[in-house]
Amino acid sequence: TLSGKTAVVTGSTSGIGLAYARAFAGAGANIVINGFGAPADIEKERSAIEKDFGVKAVHSPADMTKPEEIAEMIALGEKTYGSVDILVNNAGVQFVSPIEEFPIDKWNMIIAINLSSAFHSIRAAVPGMKKRGWGRIINTASAHSLVASPFKSAYVSAKHGIAGLTKAVALELATHKITANCISPGYVWTPLVEKQIPDTMKARGMTKEQVINDVMLDAQPTKEFVTVEQVAALALFLCGDDAAQITGANLSIDGGWTAA
Ligand code: NAD
């Protein structure tokens, strides 16, 4: 049980992050959700967490490109609940382009959101975790932290980077009962994936079914999408006592993608 603990999940107004937040709440943790969206939609998700699981949930509007707002998000968790025990760095964006045309601002944005934000949040959360002698840091990496795909230079760089950051942090915190791991999903059915379909249909002259089966699931030997609930269940396991000796690991949940 995570009762009495607080989890901060970045990018949790949608997709995998929302599933993490609901899984931790289901185990009794109070939650700081974070991410963008229409205020009414965010409020709906926030209040549903409280109502469905009988815990507290607050929303931090912190923009993961802004170091001072990231520090404020951690401070909000500590101020509201007294601690931040579980930190999940999950906010992420994608942009697909040949490298010679890759917009410089998109490169900077992807490195900021998908990599540097985790540095800033870990930096802010570790002092409290050390003081209390317990912590769980989980970073959503990707199959692209282990292998590459063309036209995703910024995303692949950021995801390889976060796998390295996770290892360094795990070693630094190893004797403090704080673990740091990354979870590396293959294709998970979320808005991030759904939004890539129209562009890929256009770029490759394919139907939606062809994009799903011949492009996306082509990489995934099981030929099935991972579900957000499966990813969240792995994160929940990492928060338990049985996972106390799992640290510095990069855990694949990719239908066999990176085995190939
Ligand atoms: P999603 O688009 O459903 O959710 C992304 C979340 O990040 C949203 O809550 C969004 O508001 C938030 N976000 C975006 N920019 C932000 C910013 N600047 N500041 C704060 N929040 C911001 O995507 P998802 O598929 O759930 O992806 C979540 C994570 O999982 C990402 O890191 C992604 O790279 C990773 N991932 C996804 C897949 C997949 O197939 N969906 C596979 C591997 C890894």
C-alpha cells in the first residue's frame, strides 16, 4: 500500500501519465497531477481521482520547459501533503523530421521536456527523499532509449539520455533506500500515438490500417499495442518493497520490440 505517500506524476493529464496517477491513487497515494489541457477536462480527471479512490489530488500547471516551475511543482507536493515520495517523470512530446530540416526550436523543446525536466524535478525532490530515507524515481523512457528509428533524432537522443540519467541517479542514491528506474514502452495506444497517424498516412500514402499494422506494429513482434494499464502496473510494482533491489534498471514493456 502507498497510503500516506505522495506521488508527483508529470504529464499526467493524458495517456500513460494519467494511468500512473490512477494506479498510485488506487494504492492509496495522494497525487500531484501535471500537464496541459482544457481546465474543465483537467478538473474532471483530478476530481475523479479523489472520488474513485478516496485520496487527495492537486494539479500543478508547471511547464516542463521551465526549471523554476518544475521546482514549484515539487514544492506544491511537499507543501500540500508534507512529502514527495514517488516522482514519475513522464511528460513527453514527439516530432518527426529528417535531421537536415529538423527545426531547432523543436530539438530544444524535446530535449527540455523529455530529458532536462527530469533533471530539474529529481534535483528538487531528492533532498526530501534523502531526509525521509525512502523514495522511488521512475522515468518513462521508451524503446527509443535502447534502439533508434529514422527521423526521430531529438526523441531518440532525449530517451537515450534519460536512460543514462536514471543510472547515474540510481548509483548516487543507492544507499538511501531511493531507487531510480526507467520504464521503456513500445507502442502504447495513447493520444501521442494516435496523433502521428494522419501525418504518417500522408507521408507514406497509406491507409490508417496500413500505418497501424505495417509501420507501428511492424516493430512490435506481438503485433499488439501495450496498454496504459500494463505500464502503470509495472510502475506500481516498482513502488513496492519487492522492488527495493531494482535500481538503475531500464525495464522494457514493448511486445518484444528490442529483442529483435
Ligand atoms: P500523451 O500525449 O498522451 O501525454 C503527454 C502528457 O505530457 C500530457 O499530459 C501533456 O499535457 C504533457 N505535456 C506535454 N508537454 C508538456 C509540458 N511542456 N509541460 C508539462 N506537461 C507537458 O503521451 P503518452 O503517450 O502518454 O506519453 C507519455 C510518455 O510516454 C512520454 O514521455 C512518451 O515519450 C512516453 N512513451 C510513449 C509511448 C507511446 O507509444 N505512447 C511509447 C514509449 C514512450
